[in-house]
Amino acid sequence: MGSDAPPDRYSQPKGFCVSIGIDKPAEAERIFKALAEKGTVQMELQQTFWAARFGMLVDRFGIPWMINCQQPA
């Protein structure tokens, strides 16, 4: 669950990332692209030693995200 805050109570998010675990690389790419629009990519979505796809970004609203698509079993 999440909600927004009134302008007088808003503070910049710090010290966390919202993490999404996804099973399909194509779905990870779709979600990453949508969140990255007008945002800042910190690590391009790519294959890593632990994941079929992994990437990090901050969306247009200042929320930090990690997208992780696991390797097939």
C-alpha cells in the first residue's frame, strides 16, 4: 500500500528502493522502460551473474526502483 503526501508534508525519499521480482525478461524490459520514462537510469537493465535482467532507476516522481528478473531454473 502506498499513498501520496500533502505538499507541506512531503519529503524526498531516502534510504530505500522499491524492488520488483519478475519471471519473464520481456516483462522486466517493459516495466523498466515505463518507469524510466522521464526518470534517471542508474544501471541499465542487463544480464548479471544472478539475474536474466537487473536494472536500477529513479522514476519521474523521485522513487528509486530495482527491477530483478531471475535466471530460469
